Amino acid sequence: MALFLLTYGYHETDQRAARREDHLAYLNKLKDDGALAIAGPYEDLTGGAIVLNAESQEAAEELVAGDPYTQAEVTKDRYLRQWRVTVGSV
């Protein structure tokens, strides 16, 4: 397993509030399945970050694609890349 860091911003859309519960349920399922390490919005609520556990870049991309926020185009400027922790743990 490798860690992948997803960063993103938000579009101005009503879908953010409308899909929030679905988004959180999806993240909680990923957490329960061991595919999510941590997730949350930036303090100013302009975007957020998610750390995923996945076998490959493609597998991580599939996890991102399954997120209701991704499907509803709530997020923008998504940037997903493998992340190597050198100090600490998640």
C-alpha cells in the first residue's frame, strides 16, 4: 500500500451542501475499509485534503472518482499524487 495525497478547491455550487452527507458517508466508508487515512477541509473552507491508502495511482484515482463531490463537480483543481511520509505516521 502507498499513500496518496489529494488536494482540491471548491466550485461555487449548491451541490456542495446538497451532496455533503453523501460525501461524508463515502469518506467514512473508505475509512472503515482502510482506504482513507485522514481527510478534512482547510480552515478557510476554500478546499481540502485527503490522504488515501491505495495500491497504485490508478486505484487512488478510482477512489477519488467514486466520491460524490467529484461526481457532482463540487471540487476543482484536484491534484492527486503519491506521498511519502518521512517523519510521523498516519
